[in-house]
Amino acid sequence: MSEWNQEDENIKTRMLSIVDDETIDWMQRKSVPFIRLMSYYKCAMMEIETKFNVLNEEYSLEFDRNPISSIKTRLKNPRSIKEKLERRGLPLTLSSIEENLYDIAGVRVICSFPEDVYALSKALLMQDDITLIEKKDYIKTPKTNGYRSLHLIAAIPIFLAHEKRMMKVEIQLRTIAMDFWASLEHQLRYKKDSEFTPEMAEELYRCANLSAELDRRMEGLLKKTKQNNNVSEHSESMAEMVGSLNG
Ligand code: 0O2
């Protein structure tokens, strides 16, 4: 028996000591459709991730650099799903999850430069199997705390053995600097053992502006390298032309 199976057996034994067979049966009947729905979200997430990997590959061939630094995916956990439905006073059912929650499957694309965020989102949304449901541009209009990211809710088909299903995925696109800020802000804000003061919020806001400035300056450097490339490409072709005239 593998370690995993042994673990399953241990859980079953512990469960049997506190609940009866009938209850376990009921729990399984409830959980199988839930697990199936989660696997559909996982498939949709994989489809979106692949689309971004394909775009990254194409861009890296064309422009000799990678617009995507990394991609992270996550499925919302059952507890967060339940809490979100309860917070909104919505029924705790599978159809309610599908209809009301758009962030069960999340794909976070960390880009090198701000222009990559927009180029990638445009390229994704142009694809004919993608339907845009919602777009929030927190880069053009940052949140009051300084948070920046481009959020898309998109529907994508997944093809199962006997059916095609449209699944919603939340896509967050942001630069490395925006991600650095958001990750640390999240850690600081939700630190259990300490208070998050207004002064700390102000300092974080200043840090967000600093990271936006960093993005602007890095993008400025990128533009300069592009201009330099154009100059050298031009002089190369000029040199070729001069060469051919001389020949
Ligand atoms: P998790 O675990 O990261 O997913 P909604 O999701 O529609 O109920 P809202 O606020 O309208 O709520 O959605 P929005 O603005 O699109 O933001 C949703 C997600 O963006 C959050 O998910 C975070 O991941 C991220 N986000 C939004 N604002 C902030 C922020 O101020 N700081 C940081 N660090 N992240 C932010 P969840 O559900 O909070 O968590």
C-alpha cells in the first residue's frame, strides 16, 4: 500500500470512530460532485496557463525576451468558497458557486514590464474561444491602498469526454514590481499577531508609488534598448547598402 493509500485508510478509520457509515456515505455523495466541479475549474486554469505559455514562447522568438516572468495558479479552497457565499448571503450549492463566484480558478501572470501586461491581455482576449466577462484595470486606476494589477474574468471552454463546458477563470496580470508589493502588503495586512496601523497603510501606499516609478523607469530603459536596436539595425542595412554600392 502506498503512503497516500495508507493516509486514506487512516482518515477513514478516524472518521469511522466519530461518524457512522450512513453519514460517511452522505458525505461522499455530497463531495463527489464538488470535487468534480473543482476539477473542471482546474482544467480551465490549465487551458489559460497553456495559452499564456504559448504567447510567451511566441513573443520570446519574435522579440528575443520573455514577457512573462512566472505564472501562478490556485484553486479557491472549500472553506474560502463557503465563507464567500455566506458573506454574500448566497446558497451553498454547486450551481450557486458556478453562477456567483468568478474567482474559483485563479491564474496570476507576472510580467516583466507594464507594456507586457497589456500586450498579453490583448492577445489572450483576441482568441476566439475566450469570452471576456469583466475587466478591472487597477493599473490605470490603482486602488486607494496603492494596489496595481489588471484583473480579467474570462470564460473558456473545456472539452470533456461527452460535453463542452464554459468555465470562468480570474486572471490577474501584473509586473514583478506590482507582485512584489502585493505579496508583501498581503503578508503585512493579514499578520495575525500585530495591528495594521494607518501609518503603516500610508507607508505601504508610498511604497506602491515607488514600485510604480520603478516600473516606469525600467520601461524607459526598455524603450531605449529598442531605439538603440533600431539604430543598429538601420546602420546595418545602411552598411549593407553601402557595401552593395561599392561592390
Ligand atoms: P485570493 O486568495 O488572492 O484570491 P471579489 O473577488 O469580486 O469578491 P473584489 O475585491 O471586487 O472581490 O475583486 P477584485 O478587486 O477583482 O480583487 C480580487 C483579488 O485581487 C483578491 O482576491 C486578491 O488576490 C487581489 N487583490 C485585490 N485587492 C488587493 C489588495 O489591495 N492587496 C492585495 N495584496 N491583493 C489584492 P482575494 O479573494 O482577496 O484573495
